[in-house]
Amino acid sequence: MTFKGRRTWLFTSLLAVISIAIGFLSFFQEIGGEFHWSAFGVFSAAFGFIGCVVIVLIAKGLGRLWLQRNEDYYDE
């Protein structure tokens, strides 16, 4: 496994441990919010992560459809 692969697994594992810890601690602390889903301790982290994934996927899709050109684009 390369250094980049190890680093990715390390950060992913760290994120999972922190999310589980926040979810576990939310049972002991009263978390209030305007909406009922805001009471879950991991909601903000999950919402932010899913939002980032969606933004990256949309950017990749736009890049493939609109920004990328063929290799011989300037040779024509």
C-alpha cells in the first residue's frame, strides 16, 4: 500500500471514529435545534460530508461535459 493509500485510510478511519464518538456522546448531552433532525449529534458532520461529495461530483461532471477538450483541439 502506498503512502497516499495509507493516509487516506488513516483519515477515513479517524473521521469514522470521531463521528461514532459524537453520536455516542449525543446520547448524554441534550442537543437542541430548530428541526427534529438537528437533535442528532452526527447530523452536521454527515450533512457537510455529503454536501462536499455532491459538490465534487457535480464539478467533475461539469469538467467532463464542458471544460475538457480533445487532445487535438488546438491542432484543428
